[in-house]
Amino acid sequence: MAAKDQSQKVMEIADVGQAIAWQARHAEEAGAPITGRIIRAEAAIIAADTQTGRRMASWPGLSLEDAMPLRVAGALHFLHLTGATDALAPVYAGKVTDQAEVDALVAGVARDFDAALLPWLDGPPQTNEAGRSASVMAGLLWLGERLCPRFELIEIGASAGINTMMHRYGYRLGGVKAGITDSPMQIVPEWRGTPPPAGPVEIVGVKGCDIAPVDLTDPAQAQRLKAYIWADARDRMARMDVAIALATAQPPDLVQMDAAAFVAERLAADQPAGVSRVLFHTVMWQYLPQATRAAIRAMMEEAGAKATPERPLAWLRVETNRATFRHELTVKFWPGGDKVTLLAEAHPHGAWVRWLG
């Protein structure tokens, strides 16, 4: 079976037990064994006599595509981070590794905090991560050789707008420098393969949208966002603190809006000559309704057909390949590059990037 077909098959997992097992393995494959144990223990929540467990067991849809296991993992981490309970502290510290012991501890927390866990099932996780913008910047460097290297960026599913602020970050990508050299946010992933093209990238504007944006300047909302960061990923926590500081100094240009409506609005806006317009998103496509995805595809194809060398259009995507457990950077651009090109594979949170372009 082709990787794309296998990825789609995985996305269609509806069985809750299979979804938990896949998500746990994904965490382990990404170097997060602590989070993997927590997610595997969600089966014990289903076995416990709780409202949360019953709702998980009867999940009404594609439980993996809905990221249901990650919703629960975020809730458990939130209880730990806020000090609501220290019952899972030995697990998060890596001191308890036996899965049966982890199962018992998680089941106990689920019984004690059932009412607190239940609302976390109401919406998808917010997985904003600055490290993923390394792939986006590498894609812009590649596009800069083919299009105008001055870019207007459009981000959908921007969550808290962390990557909507990427024009304020510095990057070192396989020896290639880009962005702001003295920014407090320096993105330096382990680079595998040849470096991306070295060339100018100027971001002249960037706007983002989300159906339920997170305000990084609100401590309560920022704490919730931190809960979705895997406990193993200490570097991500540090980057989140920097992003909060940057947003406090100058908030990202972020609006609450449906993704398709936002894309339509931005595509209809005037595009100056000599500026490449780029739609990008990172790990959010799976959360969009099929009708929204279809509408965005149709709008991009229509706009792409009208693009010119003076006013080009591109689409950069950093999304999960469910068959390989890796994120893939793909690009499509108009005029001249209207076939999808795979440029890179990456760690789910940007720890490493393997350049293929």
C-alpha cells in the first residue's frame, strides 16, 4: 500500500483503543516516552467508572483524526502543571515507567478529577509550536529561488499565532541563516541532508486566523496552551515562554475567523507587484471539516490559475504523514509549479529537519 493511502487509512481510525495505541506510538517515535505512557494509560480511564471514560469509549467519529487521545493527555498535564494534583509527578519525572503502575495512577486521577477532565474533550488540542516554523522558513528559502523573495504570508489554524510571528524569529538551518539574528527566539533544529538554498527572504506581511484563537497575554490561556506541550519536550516549554514574551510586547496579527472565509478574504485583497503570496499551515489540516478543505483547495487552484510572475502564489504545508509518524513539508506554487513537491520531513515539533528539496 502506498504511503499516502496508508496515511489516509490511519487517519480513518475510529476505534478508540486503536487510536490510543497509535497516538502513544507516535509520541514514542517522536522521542517522548513519558507522554507515550500517559496516552497508553488512557485505556485505564475508559475502564474506570467515570463520565470521561464513558464519553471516550463512545466517541462519535474518527477518534484519531479528532485527536481525542491528545485532548485527554492535555487535560492530565494541565492538572499536573497547575498543581491541582501531584499524583502524576513521578510519571512526568520519568521515575515511574512500568505501564501497569502508570495505568493505576492515571485511572486514580481520572476518578478524582472526572469533572475537570470532561470539558477537555469538547475541542481539539492547540498544538502551536515555533519549532515547526523551521520547515516553513526552509520552504520560503526554496521558493525564493523560484518566485519573488518578498513574501506576504497567510496562516490558517494559527492557534495563538506563534508562527504568525515567525518574521520576528532567527533561524539557522543547516548552516544557512535567515530571519532576525538578534531575536530572542532562535530556531536551530538538527539539520539532516543538504542545507536549504541560501538566499534573501523578506517577509513584508503576515496575518493569521483561528476559529478559536488563544491569547498568549492571558495567563490562563497561556497555561492551557502549555498543557498541550508534551512533558518530555523541555525545549518547547522554553520556546513557549519566549513566544509569550514576544506576544506581550507586540501581539501577532491574528483574527478569529473560519479558515475558508479567511483564505477567501486574503486572496481577494490587493497583492502588490513583486510580492509572493503564500498560504501556510502547520499540523491543523486534519481538524478542518472536509467541506472546508475542499473550499480552500478550490480557491487556491482558482487563484493559482490567475497568478503571474509579478504576483505569484504558493501553498506551504507542514502536516503529519500518519504512515511514517513524520511531518512533511510540501509546496505547490503558481505559475509554473502547480504540482505538489515534497521538500522535507521533520520531527513533529521541529527538533530535526531532513531536507529533500
